[in-house]
Amino acid sequence: MSSATPNAVAKPLEFLDERVGLAKLVKKNLRKVFPDHWSFLLGEIALYSFIILLLSGTFLTLWFKPSMQEVVYSGPYGPLQGVHMSEAFASTLHISFDVRGGLLMRQIHHWAAMLFIGAMTIHMLRVFFTGAFRKPREINWLIGTILLQLGLIEGFTGYSLPDDLLSGTGLRFIEGLVRAIPVVGTYVSYFVFGGAFPGDTIVPRLYGVHILLLPGLILAMVAAHIGLVVYHKHTQWAGPGRTNKNVVGYPLMPVYMAKAGGFFFIVFGVTALMGALFQLNPVWVYGPYNPSEVGAGTQPDWYMGWVEGGLRLMPNWESHIAGFTISWNIFIPGFGLLGLLAIVLGLYPFIERWVTGDNREHHLLDRPRNQPTRTAFGVAGMTFYGLLWVGGGNDILATTFHLAINDITWFLRFAIFIGPVIAFLVTKRICIGLQRRDRDRLLHGRETGIVMRAPNGEFTEVHAPIDTEEAYTISQHDRQEPLAVGDGVDANGVVDPTHRVRKLRARASRFYFGDDVQKPTREEIEDAHSHGHGHEELAGSNGHEQLTDGSHEALSNGNGHEVKGVGAGSSKSRSEH
């Protein structure tokens, strides 16, 4: 390599460094440490699938014609030759059958869209169940909520562009939702579709929104999201040496740069493999859109199935007020469910902070079992979503399993209210049971399966020490007690004007924490260690020690660990053998 080559690289970098401080900025950020755990890859999958969407979408824009002008098809697909269709549908067929690699790129684009929304959904579930939305990350949680909503809209607009029978049915669905808006619905529908449905402008309008407006908004939100992750530092799981004041992991350069690059190509390869092997949205089978036709068994993409289910399960409720018909059976499940998703997700961090009274910064993740009520709420929400999703395919279920569609619909109408309650109660009890098991392991160690008989005839199971990392994992969370409220009168006998609000808050706190099994205090651990609780030293080849004095010989420290600082307010524990 000639000496001119390094200079060609060094001179521009030196120029930038002298003017914008590039070296200092790059050095600081490239050495930033990120923790390592498989669950953190979920957000990366969403990011990489979005990049794949941008790349494949750019390819498709070169041949797609967003026009509803009617043409007569004369392409290579024989069954549709001579059929009248829109230019949008004809160009989709052209991409699929005439453009080299066009069908593969269409499939990759569609699979990447579903992967993008799926990864975002699971990523947000991970953030919710582990409490990663708590202070100081509430804004980032709101950004994630907005991203999820934008992803749903972006997916639906792209799904509607080919102007085939399936996508046209989806647009009819949207037209019904818009018309259900009280008073102004008809006017809004005429404005959106440029006249009576389907009009001749909706595809060009959706095209602009799909390739310009929404991708720009998503890019801005993604940049803000990643920027806040870097600014706040990444959350990490509890463990030895990990606290709220540090990050244990690997530097961005070179470790995570190499990992991220490799993982991107894995995601791209899997998406390309799905696009090549698994057929998706064969528009030539559906044919061009005709407002007078609806395909049998028509189903939207999975991420809109729950809204479809809400529409199918909602009773036929209508009101006639001042000459206007208000279709609650469409408006409530259509706009209500999407609005409910945004409101509940957006407000939950602030509701939990108010209930718990916890205004501290949190950089260590919760184990879901250590937050039984939050985990139960999450599973209840998933159950509600899943039952609505099942309702969106009630016709498919009826024909597949030879059931009456009305029976399925009535069952689900009750199940969407009863199922989440049952899921909440069962999940909370499971979490409390796991908390109780963790407490026992911390106090007494793990069960070995070895049962010893003392000279007096008593049988005792030998417990062995748990390892240091498990002790940290079990004990490195705060004791969470319900908020206490006084009698509402101060020392001077003056009534507290906020007493009712504080009383309500304390009641909510008791509901949230009242049934939790608290981790043991330092005194409880020391007491358990001093008494031994039947823990025996394992000696000899068979792990037994002969007792000569008729009593249990306890280990010097109970379970082989001395866990420091596991009382209230502690965020770090240390285990010693």
C-alpha cells in the first residue's frame, strides 16, 4: 500500500476533527458499553427488518405504477389476459412475472413488513414485563408506542396498494370505519376516497403516504429511540457486579459492531429464505378489485386481525339521534380498539409510578415474577388480544372444525371478558409461587434429593448451597411494601385535603403489592444461616456425614452463602462461600 493512501483517509478526518471535534465524539461513543443478552436482539430484529423494507421498497418503486386508471391486461399470466384492471394491479403483475427477481422482492418486502411489526410487538412486551419503561425511559416508551401505531398504519397502506380483490376488501373495511364516525363520517369518506367508494384517487394517495410520509416519521422516531437508548444507557439484567450505576458488557467497537453486522445478514438471509420458499399474497389468484365481489375466507394480515375480530364480535348496536345513525358496532371496535391500545400503552408507566410511589431511576431489569401484578396485567392483555384475533377468523374456524359460526361468536363474546380475568388471576398466583420458591432457595439452598435419617429416626432432606450468580439474581431487587396512609389529620388536628386521593393511592398500592412474597431481610437470612434449617454438609463418596450425637450438624453459614445487603432498598448482593 502506498503512503498516499493513509494520507487520503487521514486528511479528511483531520479536517472534520478540527471543525466538529469528530475524534472526541467518535472515541467516546465507539467505546460505549452495551450489555449482552438474547432478549435485547428483539429490537435489533425490528430495526434490521425496517432496513430491509427500505431496500426492497426502493426496488419495487421503480416498476410500480400507483394509478387506478383502467387498462386491459396483456401480460404473460394467461388466466387474466384481456381482463380489465387498474394500472396498479397490472404493474403488480408485471413485477411478479416480468421483472427479474420481482416476485422474490415482493415476497421479501411483505415478509419483512410482518416481521417488523411482530418484532416490535415482542420487543415492547419484553420492555413491559421487565419494567424497562420506568424512569428515565418513559419518553422512549412513548416513542415505541408511536412506532407501533405507525407500523400498523404503514403495513396497512402497503397492503392496500396492489388493488387486488383482497386489498380492495381491506379498503372497504376502512371505508366502513370512516363512515361510522358520528355526523361527519360520510363527508370524511368522500374526502379520503375522492368521491364514492372506491373512487380513483385512493391508491395514489396511499402511495405517497406509504413511501414518503410514514417512512420519514418512522425514521425520525427510530433515530430518537436509539439516541435515547445511548443517552440513558441500556438496561441490564441483575447479576454480580451489576448495579443501577454501571453497565456490564462489551464495547460498541469492535465487539458489537461485528455482532450487529453479522446479525443483520442473518435477519436478511432468513427473510430472503422465507420470501423464496413461502408464498405470500398471490394477487393473481385473487384477481383485480371489484366492489361487487368479496373473496370467501378473506383475512387481513395478522397484525390487523384483532381489529377484524372486534368488528365480528361486536353486537349490532346503533343509535338514531337527530336524524343521524351512529353505528356503534363499527365505531367502537374500529376506532375504540386502536385508541385503547395507544392510550393504555402510553399511560401505563405513569399509572404504575403513581400507584407505587417509585420516582427513582431504574437501570436494572425486573424478573417478571418479582412484579406479579404487572405481569398478570400483561398476560391479561395478551389474552384479550388473542381472543379478538381468534374472532377475526371465526368463519375459518367454523368451516375447518365443522362448528356453527354463531356458537363461536357467542362464546368469544363472553370469553373476551372472562378470559383476561382468569389469565390475570392464574398468572399472579404463578408469579407468587415462583417468588415463594426463590425465597426458600435463598434461605435454605437448593434441594439435592438426598434424604438423611438421624439416629432418633427423623428424616431430613439435605440442601446444598446455591451458586453466587443465582443468589444475586434472586436477591437483587427491592422489597416492595404497599404505601401507608394515615388518618388524614395532622398533629394540629387539621384535615389533610388530599387524604381521599392518598387513600385511593394506598388502596391501589395494596392491590399491586399486597400479595407479593417479599424477599428475606438480612436478619432473616442470618437467622436461617445460624440455625441451618436441616442443611447438612455433604462429605464422603456418597455425600453423607455420619451423625454421632443424635442431632443435625448444620453448615457454618446455613446454605453456604452469606448474602450481604439484601434488605429493603438494597440493589446489590454479594455471595461468599
